[in-house]
Amino acid sequence: MDNAYRYNDHPRLSETIKLKNELVEAQEEIKALEKQLAESQIKNNKNSGLIHLPPISDSPKISSVAKSNQKMQTQVKFVECEEKRDFDTNELGKSYDSWKMWSTLHNMDIEEISKCFSRVIASQCNQNSNQSLGLIQEITVPLYDYTETIPEEKTIYNYCRNLMNKALMEKECPILALIYIGRLMEKARIGLNNWNWKRIVFTSLLLGSKIWDDESATNATIADNFSMYTLSEMNKMERSFLILLDYELNVKKADYANAYFLLRSYTKKKDRSYPLKPLDVDTVLKLQKKCEKAESVVKESLLKSV
């Protein structure tokens, strides 16, 4: 042969090389388009807030909040009480095993739990002058009622205690509610404030009751006994809350322990009536099973109602 065999002369190999070059060019073009899209989104966000959505209401309050979302900062994590509390020195420095971390607060009076829960909510509201609608404005609107004044601890306590009494909620419900509120704040970037605390607290307590108690009150029963919201409003609030949670209702031991000790940090010495008590294995399994089952059941029921 006069000339050495060249691989590039092979028809299939030549076609493969050609396709490879075209693929490289296409990938470069995609990267360029992605860069243009990202720049365009950044530009739109600067002009119209965090996320550009079609108008959801003619309310001037909603439109003004949406325009100023990006300028505001929201506290989206619970913080422990900054006031110095007098703790039992016998408990300080102790390392509790996993069962004790899952304290069910057997000796803790429901009045005390309600007070601690109210202090946490009041502290969060006082930190947030931001009335942001969060990242997904169309979904968060049902959780706002636009109350102008920042709530006092006593107001929150009376509101929560009244709801817990009428719905016959158990002590563990505020713990679950606190976990779900924290999860909502983190996922949707919503901070509790004077515009949303009532509906978010209401929905989280109701959801916690449904998870914990097999015989919890239905939305229709609550609507009849708690005249603040209609059944339709309650269903919308619950649907929005669950969508923002991404239907993540499962509660891990660490979540429960964190919520417990957060509440404990807001307990005043004169109110404290308990040492830590271990949660029995049956109750642990009960809570885990209920949370896992609720994720699928609640999601299925809400999707049917849409």
C-alpha cells in the first residue's frame, strides 16, 4: 500500500468524530443559553422581588410586601431564650440516652407547655418586623391575616390555650407543632410575624393533633367550635402548610429532642414542675408509625380534594 492506513478514513469512525464535535458544540451552546437565562432571572428578581409570579390579589398590602421582599431579612430559625434561667443543678451536665431525650413531658402540666410554647412564638414574632410572604407567594397567602399589631405573650397564650382546650389536644401536640413550624420557616423562608402567626400556629397545632391522636377533632368540628375560621379557610390553610412542608411530617428523635429543649429554655423556675422522664418504647414506635403513615394519608386526601 502506498499510504499508511489512516483511521480517519474509516467511514464509521469519521461519522463518530463528526457527531462528537457536534455534541461538543451543542453543549457549549447549552451552557451559553443557561448563562443567559441565569442573568435574566437575576435581573428579573432585582426588579420584582424574590420570585416573579402573576398577581395573586388586588390587596395593596400584598403587592407592597412582594416588592420589598428582597430588601428585608427574615429570622427563619428558632433561638433559645436569651434570659438567664435557674435550672436544677442536678440535671446540668447530665447525658441522657435516646429514650430520655424523647421525653414525653409526663410531669409537665399542659398550662406550662402552653406558656413555653407562647414564649417561643412571641420571641420569634418580636424578631421579625419583616412581613415577607416567603419564597412561594401564591401558596403562602392563605396563611396571612394581616393583623397590624405585634402580639404579646399573653395574647398568644390565650389563643393557643383556647384552641387546645376546644380541640382536646394532648401535651405532645405543641412539641410537634413547634417542629413543623421550624420546618416551614426553613423550607419556605417564612418568619413568624404579626401577619401570619395566628394561622401558622393554628394549622401547626391542628396538624400535630392529627398526627398524635387517632381520635383528634376534624376540621369540621373545629370550625364549629372555633368560629375564627370557616371550614373552607381551614382546608386552604392546611393545604398550603403541607405543600410548603413538602408533606414532610416524619419526626425524628433528634427533632423531638431539639424542640423539647427549646421549650425548656423558655421555662421559668416558678413554672417548672418536672424532671426529665423517659418515653416508653411503645410510645416512640407509636409516634414514628403515625408520622410515616400520615405523610401518605394526608397527601392522598388533599390531592383528592383539589
